[in-house]
Amino acid sequence: MAGEGFEAGWTGSKAKAVLSFAQGVVPLVIAVAVLLIFWGLVKSMMGLTKAPELEWNRAAYLFSGVEAIAYAAAGFLFGREVHRQRAEQAEQRAGSEQQRASEAEKKATEETTKGQTLRRVIEAKKSTRLERAPDMEGLESFQAGGGPAQAAGQSDIDELSRVSSELFPYN
């Protein structure tokens, strides 16, 4: 019963916060401890300068292994700051690019809507022209005194209708 409340209290954001803290602090503490141990070993090696060659070679052999670990710890400490700065800059760039993409998408939607509206207007004009010239389209309008200009206007409307339907199809 008491354990149930404990488990319920450690779910969600509390557990994530503790895990995040542990992931940030534990490696840092280990890196500092390794560097302190390395410093102690360096001081110890300084004290062995007058030791016999066999003892010095054995100490140097052990020192080289700890030295590699110490360099890795130092690299972690210095690299951590560099990577943090790069990550922050990348997040800022990603945020601005996401905003630009959103604005571009909005503008594209507006332009598509305008194009579809234009298409509807052209289709409406075309249908009203077809109602005026029932059977023989250009010939009747030519005979009624509209002349070739009216027939050319109808072909322009047909061309605009075709282009608008290709560029802005209905959804």
C-alpha cells in the first residue's frame, strides 16, 4: 500500500527530471574524479624520478593507461561546453527555419486559393459567353455585328480556362 504511493509519485516528470539530472551530473563528477586521480599519479611519478629503471618503467606503463582515461575525461569536460553551444545554435536555426516554412506554406495556400478563385471567375465568364452564342459560337456573333474581335475574345477565354484548369485544379 505504501509502496504504491511511492511508485505513483515517481512516474512522469519527476522521474525524467531525476534521470536528466543524473545524466548530467554523474559523468561530470566521474570526469573530475579521474582528473584528480591523474593529478595525484603525476605527483607520484615526480617522486619516482630517482627510482631504479625497472620501477620507473612499471610506473610509466601504469601511468600511460591512466593518462589515456584522463585525456578522455578532459575531452569530455571541454567538449561538453562546445557541444552545448552548438546544440543551442542548432535549435535557434531550426526554430527560425520552421517559422519560415510555416510562413511559406501559408503564402502558398493563399496563392492557391487566389488561383482557384481566378479559375472560377474565368469558368463563369466562359459559361456566360457560351449562353450568348448558342449553336455556332463565333459565327453567330460575327453575323450579329460582333465581328472577329468577339470570336477572338471567346478563344482567349477558352485558352485562359484551359490554362487555369491545368494550374489550379479543383480539390
